[in-house]
Amino acid sequence: MSAKSGSIKLVAGNSNPALAQQIAGGLGLALTKAVVRRFADMEIFVEIQENVRGSDAFIIQSTSFPANDHLMELLIITDALRRSSARRITAVIPYFGYARQDRKSGSRTPISAKLVANLITRAGVDRVMTLDLHAGQIQGFFDIPTDNLYASPVMVRDIKERFDLANVMVVSPDVGGVVRARGLAKRINTPLAIIDKRRERVGESEVMNVIGEVAGHTCILVDDIVDSGGTLVNAADALIAKGARDVYAYISHGVLSGGAAARIAASKLKELVITDSILPTEAVVRAPNIRTLSIAGLIAEAIGRTAAEESVSSLFD
């Protein structure tokens, strides 16, 4: 596949090489030969080993754990491509780290998502492509075109293949996620319930109430990020207590830090389904009730359309 003006070059950082390889396969391309390594003091060194002059370059790099290392890789790869005369540089960031810091949470606190957006723009990126931003307004933090893709088509296809939709109810794990959950419920034509919770401190939540009649239903929790897993575990407990038959969860980004995988494995969740926007850890791979959906095909299609100057939003119509 070639771009409308110049060839496509795919450059992968170290955050998720498996996903990058699948995206390249979906486009029928090979990843651009590049070295992304560290010196003894952990400084990052990048060398692009192919001619990229005049090309449409796409950097595939999630800013997942370790977030700061992967962010620096993205910035340095961008600088290497810019100094190598790439025509256009698109940062493909399946998981955009720092997205949860999208506003001032208190006095004298940063808006780190905006700072990261500034760093990426100033490094020389011409366009950003990401997946299921934690907050849609982060698109406005960039002064360059930004495409926020959605994993919902992949999830909807999987849900339709695996469930009897007559007995399914989509559940938002908190009030803030109602729009996302309602969108999925509308796509599969099922009712919606909401978990009303109180978060006392970061990483801890207490379920207060279940809004909706969930008794006898197979409940599907929908959210963008699962980190500690506490919210999902508590929500599953509350739904089962209200008579839900089974509880599943479909989450875009499986951060799953610390002992989250073990917590999910020991919970009442029948299954947690995440995308491969973040490279799964060994603990996640071993967990018996965690399954991964690939978003490589979706991103490959979006890259192809971007390179050909075609509509990306029509993917989600």
C-alpha cells in the first residue's frame, strides 16, 4: 500500500511490538528498519536505517508502562524522522498515557494530558491517531489534527458472536461512563443500567447503588480503562447481589497494574475482555478469565485511509 503522496513507512517503538507487527501485516507492509535502544545510563538512542525522505511516516507507540520511557521513545523517534526529511509524521498512540490527568483535580495541580500533547506537537508530529481517549476533550489539547478511534466495532462484533442479546444488559460502572455505555447498548439494541459509586481516593471505589433492573440478565460492564480492577470487582459483586445471571466486562485499555490480574481472576467476573492497545503482561496472559481482542485491523484500516486522504470517521458510522 502506498500513500497518496509518497510511500508509507511504519516505525515501531518498544511499547507493543506485537501489535505493530500485526498492523504492518494488515497493511501488507514490513516495519521500517530502525534501532530503538538504550545506552548504559538508560538514555534512549534511535536510528532509522531506511530512507524515509518524502514518506508518510507512522510511529506506532503506546505510552503505557513504563509511561515516561515510552513517551520519550515516541518523541525521539519523531525527531529522528523529522531530521530525516519525512514528509508527514503521524503518531499512532493506541493507549494515550496521562489521559486521566485531563483537568486540575485540586489546587496547584497540573493538567498533564495537555503538557504531553504540547510535547508531542513540539517534537514535530503532524497528526495524532489514538484509541478511546479517556476524555474526548483531550483532542482539543492538540493544535494538530487528531483522530480518536473507537474499539466499539470490534467489541460489538465479539458480543454478537458470543451472547444471546435478548438476555444482555449493558452496564456503565459509573455515571461518567454513561455516554460510552449507552452508545454500545444502542449498537446491540439492549437495555442500560448504571452503577452509582463513590470514590474515596484514587484506585479505590465503593459501590452505592445499581440503577436498573439487572435480575436475570447477563450484564456487560463497559469502560475505557481498567487499572487496579477495584471498580470492576465491586461492580460485579453489586450486580450479582442484585440477581444478575453473569457479569462480563469489555474494556478498551487493560492497564492492569500491580495485582490487578490476580484480583480479576479471583472475582465474580465471568470474563474481562480487553484490547491489545497495551502489551499484556505475563500475569494478564495467565489469568483464566481475561481475554484479549486485537485492534490491529481497525488501526491498519485507519492508517490506510489517512495515507490515502480518505475519511476515517466513516469507519464508525
